[in-house]
Amino acid sequence: MKKRWTDFLYLVTILFFALGFFNILFAWLGFLCMIIPFALLLKNRKKTWCQGYCPRASLFNFLFKGRSLTGKAVPRWLTQGKFKLIFLFYFCINLTVLILSTIMVFKGKNSGMERIRFMMIFQLPWKIPQLIKIEGISRWAVHLSYRIYSMMFTTTTIGLILGFLFKPRTWCTICPVNTISDVILYKRRVS
Ligand code: SF4
């Protein structure tokens, strides 16, 4: 079957994580993954991003389509709501911590993060290399970059584990972007 350009969007995810090894400031691109889905949702009144343009979903499909360990349907404990709320809560807490801690660093009350963390607290034992040195970057900008990168790293890692265990896009059932999109669409329908 002829490939479409959207079949290669997984490269964007790989590029995003690779760019962090050149300079962590590239992590700011991660904001696009939070802004574009909702911009498209409001414009098209449907989940355009999730239905065909999400680079992360593309990576899950690329790696696990026809290769997931069990290939079984997404387990009910994942789809029944609790986990959606847990990850929505995680997403909100993460964004709040990201903003508040960046303000603290900006004000000089916190020295800032210089390593990647999984689930906000588990710091990876190694530093990622910074192959391109940029002089004069503010501490708060570096801190914010590590926060965004850590958030993307956490959700992608969990998505990879779920995709490997069940079906490629299992993560999508609990992805906060999906949950918030559902709420927005529902509110639009009933209003
Ligand atoms: S639910 Fe999340 S991971 Fe899945 S396609 Fe949408 S934004 Fe991407």
C-alpha cells in the first residue's frame, strides 16, 4: 500500500527526543503538541490531531502495529475512567508545577532542574549530553525545557509500555489531550 506523508510522523517524535541531546531548549517544541490538538479541535470541531496527525500515536503504530505482546483489547481497568482521571490530574499537576517552579527559578528562589525526571519525581541518574552549547541562556529557560522534556518523556514511555503490552495506541485511551478533547466536544454538543 502506498505510504502517505502522515505515515512518517513518528519521525517527528524521534526527532523531538534527539534534539534534546543537541540542546534542551528544543524541548519548547513540545508545547506544540499541547497547543495544536486544541487549535484544530476548536477549528474543525473534531479530533483532527488524534485522528491523523499525532506524531506520538504514529510512533506507537510504527513500533507495535501487529507486534504488541498480547495484541489484546485495551483492558477495562484502563478504559473505565479512573485512569483517565489519574492522568488528567497528573497532567494538570505537572503543568502547575512547571509554571510555578519556572517562576521560582526566574525569581532566583530555586536553582532549577538540569536532569530529566520520570513522573515528576524520579530523576534519571545521567545527564543528557548538550552537543550544541548556547551561551547566556537563562536558568529558568533551561529549567522549563527540562520540565517539558520530562513530561513528554514520561507520557511517551508509558505509552510505549502500554503499546508493547496491549495495542499500539492504548495510551490514547488515557491521554489527557484525548480526555480534555472529549470534554470540550461534549460541552459544545450540549450547549
Ligand atoms: S490521544 Fe494523545 S497520543 Fe493519542 S493521538 Fe491524541 S494526542 Fe496523540
